[in-house]
Amino acid sequence: MKIAKNVDDWEWIVFDIDGVLIDVSSSYDLAVLKTTQIFLRRLDIGYDVTLELICDFRRKGMFGDDYRVTEGLILAGFDDDPVKYVNKFPAGNGIASIRKRFDSPINTRELVEKFDQLYLGCGPHESVHHKGLWQRESPLIDVALLKCLGDFFQIGFITGRSKREAQLAERILSFRLNNVITRDDAPLKPNPQSLVELVGGEAGVYVGDTINDRLLVENYNKEGHYFDFVRVSSVTNSTSNFVKEVLHLAVAE
């Protein structure tokens, strides 16, 4: 990552959470898979939905949250070749384009309830259960690095998680997420309102892992602001590498 030329301009470093700070491959991804399979069985549709297919679909699409990722995968089942449809899904498209193509009634409220039951291990008004898939999450970064980063920059978080789910993220990381914007606080990415509310027009960098994250920054900059975007991957541990590089540059100044 070649970031040296920009660090001096940053006041903020803002992180996405899932896939950036927390490995969700055995939690959110699995909840998407299981919920999709349940609804496909009800519709008497079968195709090979895999975790790899889910990750690729999420990275390309402009979904905002995993409820919409799940709905999109279910609706893809109405295509003659669902796997090909998902693999060829145009980058930057979202659930609206899928709903327009496949006019099939899906009870989204029931979808959300089933998804949350799997992820949280409880119903909407019950206490989070230890059997929920969220328990399988693990940090992608040593929080000591985040604490050090806070000595040089303002640190923030913008996530598609709800407030309740953000609290679970704090438990996984053993780190207090100050300056966090959830889907309960502002419109979903790539609407730039969340970034405007968080940093108030100041400059910085957003660290994410999807096209939606990049579009968030582009939309913010279209309003006359300045923010960089760094894309990371949980596979290569590049969040930690990015933070270490930034700290090296900050300490050297």
C-alpha cells in the first residue's frame, strides 16, 4: 500500500467493521447462507450457494446490509442459471435491480427475523444468546494497534451493523467503538450522510473492503470534501499491515 503521500492530509481514519476489523466468514456469511437455503427450499429452488459465492456477491454489490445480500441470492434462484447470474452480477448494482428483474414476493420481515435468529441466537426482543453465530467471530487486528493509532488521528467507524450488533463487535474486539455510525444512525452506505455526520467535512481515509465502501467515499468527495479510500482484504491481513504502515509514518514525523 503506497500511502505515504497522503498521511499528512488525514485528520480521521475511519474503518468499516465486518471483513476489515472482524472476521465474519463464520457468522454473517454463514447466516446469509443458511437463511438463503431455508427460503430456497420453501420456494422449491435449488442451486449451489457457497460462502465464496456470497463473499464475491457482497463485494461487487451495492447492498448496504446482509439482509439485502440474502434477498438478492434468493431472488437469483429464479434465473435459469443462478450461479452464473451471481458471478456475472454487475459491480455497483444493488437489490433494486434484482427486485426489478425477478418479481417474486419475499416476506422481508420474515427474512430479517430468521437471519437475526441465526446470527444473534434470539428473537428481536430477546437477549442475545450465546448460541448465536456472532460467537464465531474473531478480530482481524490487534486492538493495541488501534489504540496507538488514536494517538495520532481521530478514529471512527461506519458500519452496516445495528447498534445492538455494534455492541457485539465491541465484545469481539475487547475495544470500545467510540465515534461509530450504525445503520440505526444514518442512511446505509454509499449515502455519504454517515461520513458527513461523523467527520463534519474534515479530511481523512476510509478503510473498507467493498465497492460500497469506495462509493461512500466518492459520494462524500462529490460534496466538496476530501477523503481517501483504502481497500483491504481479510485474507491477506492487510488491515493490520495498513495500520502498521501508517503508524510507522506517523511516528517518523
